[in-house]
Amino acid sequence: DCADCVFVVGGHQIRIHDTKESELYLLVRGKPIMENCSGVRFGPYCLAYDQLAAHISSASLPEIEQADNHWKSVNDIN
């Protein structure tokens, strides 16, 4: 039940439910899934800080520059 939010998220799998008019900037290994959402916009992960590369590696996530980031391959269940 989120509305008018901005999320910058990294994960192996992202599922979004009941979200409206929000932006999601993702670094995700699998295809994101959304259900019961409207006005949701997606973009590539955009956060930068000194330990980012080490944190991404320790979480076994794709590097930001790699094509493994599936931020734009969203499956809309509805």
C-alpha cells in the first residue's frame, strides 16, 4: 500500500504489490514482479557510495554495469 514513494533497491528477487505512483530504481538478478500496481515507473539502480562494489559482491548481485540487471524486465501479473 505504498503511494508517491521512491525506492532504490538491490536484491535477488523483487515483488511489488499494491503500489501507486512510485518510482523504483532496481539492481535485481531475476525479473521483478508487480501485482495490483498503477503509475509505477522503473529505472536502473542509481545509488553510489564507497563500499557499494563490496556490498554488491558480498550479496552475489550483478554488477551495476552488467546486463544481468533485470530492472526493465518487469512481469505485471495483472
